[in-house]
Amino acid sequence: MRSVIEYLIRSALRVPVATPFPETPDIAIVGGGLVGSSLACALAGSGLSVVLVEAADSPQAPAGFDQRKLALAQRSLKALSGLGVLPKLAVPPTPIARIHVSRVGDFGRILLEATEFGHAGFGGVVLAQDLGHALARRVAELPAIRRLCPAEVVAYAPNATGAELRVRSPDGESRIQARCVVAADGTRSFLRQAAGIGTLEHDYGQTLFVCSLQAERASDGTAYERFSAQGPVALLPMAEGRYGSICAVDRAEADAVAAMPDEAYVEYLQSRFGWRAGRFLAAGARTRYPLVRVLAERLHAGPLLVMGNAAQTIHPIGAQGFNLGLRDALSLVKVLRESGIDGDLGRRYADSRREDRERTLAFSDGLARLTANPGLPMHLLRSLGLTLLGAAPDLASGLVSGAMGYRGQTVFEDVL
């Protein structure tokens, strides 16, 4: 009787009533963005029951899928193809046939041709929004994946058998008891904070502007990275001969750059990049992001595992972010296939990510700091490095391996 009265009171006051979830999943993935959805796809044939909790309003329009351009390493393209995602793309990835690296004021440059290393391309470029939609369409085809959308996790409580999530949706609140919970809920992860995992943060003092760019000469498959004391300017080849551009500016100048008319911004971008791609003609709508590195101090806490941007949000230099997050997801699947879910899963997952994560973070952060340093000793060191690598492509094999996704443990063949 008391529960009936309580229900009537809550209904009258329009307070959401907690309803039992119809199943107890093995794994609850919180965050249906690029990494969370990729993990769901990779787990589809594992025999584990999986729930994907996504805060977006619609499965067809997940949150966080925007106009950023993603350079996908060749290994990432292979993985996404094996997961059945690439055929869902509205526009196929634009191949990266060569990589051109230089720095304002430094001698030398690096030009890497994929064919010289026995490959048709180093990777491909896609629109983040297109990849997000392709992942959502693929997840919708997988009967083993239960998707809750829109739904938001508002409480997390570990217990003897895993963890309980309190989930709020338009229908009220429900509780999910999962053996393992994966936090793929972004840079400011609610779950990471709820589990007491701290972060290490470094503000680069830069703001990144992202837009599409039309140049006088159509893109020919070259990805450009042009460094300066202010930060990098990069052009990624896109469909229909366009480029995806990123431009880092000092934080103090960000508002002034944002206020520029399109014509003025095109001139500004040209002055920062130079003329290697010809004259810039027009720029699309700009979006801006503060460049702040956020690293989780741990990748697990009890039944909670952390991956993607929730584990590491890094400088976009070298285009490592999503590629690293995808490797997080596939590494977890490999660990699960080897040993299943037990009390040691978190340690095994963290161990599997240590080498790859440390090397990628060192590369990304080190390159950002190295190329921004205006001092004469660093200028001479960079110039020597650019000259040597440009003159002897064999010395650049490490860069090529990293660009193609061969950094740390290789897990793709074991998972797909």
C-alpha cells in the first residue's frame, strides 16, 4: 500500500519514478560518441550483453558529432572497415597520399610519399559528423547492442557485483546494474569524476579554429602541417578538392580572429600557412576550441574503465586523438576475449594501454612544445631534424609508423 501511495504522490508532483531496467548487462557504455559507438560495434560479436547510454536527442544525430575533420590512420580505417562502419559513410574517406611538414623560420622540410613506403596512402580524412552518423547507423543494425537514447547517467555507485547507474530519460529514471561500466563520456567525464579519478591538465594557451577551405588548386591528397610559435596550421585533403583546415592562435587573439569577416580570415590563414597549396579563395563556417590537454590519472577504478577523450584529450597536432581512442576500445575487446570480466579487468585493460598511450602522449605533447619554442637553440635543432628527415626518408620510418597507427601494441587483427 505504501508503494502505491508513494507512486501516486510522485505522479501527482510529476517526480520521475525509478523503474527497473529489464536486464542486467555485462557492460554498460556511457557515451555514444565516436569511441563509445566504436566499442559497441566491436563488442557486438563477443557474446556479452551490452547497453549503450547516449545523451543525444536522437540515435541519428548523436551529440558531439560536428564539422571537425578527422585524419584516420590506415590501421583505423582497416578497423572501421572490419566493424562494418566505413560502408555506412555518406562520403568515402579522402586518401592521404603524402604528408608535408615545415615550420615558419626553420630550414628544411619533411615530405613523405606513401608510395615510397609501399603503401597507397597513410590514411584517410572524414568529417567527424559523417563518421558519427555512420557509427550510429551501424549500431542500430546490431541486435546485441541495446541503445538508450536520449538518456543521461546522473549517479554511479560501485558495489559487490559491479556498479549501479541511475539513468534519467524523458520516461523517468531507471537503474542499470552492470558488471563493468565504460566511461566514454568525453573530456569532462561525469563518470570519471564520480569514480574519484583525478586529472592532469595543461593549458597550451591556444585556441583552435576549424573550417573547410577552398583553394585555387584542388587538393591532391597532401596533408600539410605548418608549425609556428603560435601553434600549427594544418590542411587535410577533402572531397571535391577542398581542404579541412585547422589554425591555432594565441588565446589573447582568439576573439579578434573569431570576429574577422570570412574574407579577412582567409587572408589571415594564408599569411600563417604560406602558398604551398596555392591561393586560398573561401572559408566555410568556423568553430573554435580551447587547446587544453586533460589526462586521467588512472584508466580504471573498480568496475569503471575510462577511454577516449575521457581518458586523454590531447593536442590535435599529428591527428592522434580519435585514433588513440579507437585503440583504447579495441584493446579492451582483446582483453575481454582473453580473460573475460573479473575483478582484475581494470588492471589488465590499463596494462594493455600503457605503452601505446605513453608513446602517443609523449609524441603529441612533445611535438606541440618543441615546435612552439622560439628560442635559437631549438630553431637550430628543429632545422637540423627537418633537413635530415627530408633528405633521408628511411630515417622517417618512425613517423610513418605512427601516422599509420603502428604505435604500441597492435590489436586490430586480434579483434576483427
